[in-house]
Amino acid sequence: MGMLVKVFDDWKSFIHTLVGFIASIHPLWLIAVFVVYLCYELLTSKNGGECLGDILEFCFGAFLWSFASGGWCVLTSLLY
């Protein structure tokens, strides 16, 4: 039987996404915050599915930053 992974299952899910978004502004921040965040999740998660879901939420925030900054670069390159 597989592991049940829940994503966006509580109010803290949006904070996980926001932290991933903000941490992605600079690559060094992303690495440092992800290591701290991973340690935090490993210590506080009740099970593996919850831990994996929270990490996916963090990664989704990082993806949103990449998407937003890439879109901004494309838009500004089209204007000049």
C-alpha cells in the first residue's frame, strides 16, 4: 500500500509556499532556508506523507518565484 501525501491540507501550507517563494529570491537563501526547513520538517512532522507534502508546498513556492521572475525577464526583454 502506498503513502498518502496531502498538499495544502492546513493553514500552514500557505506559509510553507510563501517561505519557498521568498527564499528563492537568491540562490544562497534558497539553499540555506531549504536545509533549515528540511530539518524542521523532519523534527515536527507526524509521518512521512505529511513531511513530503510540506516539502512539496515549499517547492511549489520556489516554482512560483521561478515562473514569476522568468516571466518578468521575458517581458522586459521584449520591451528593449
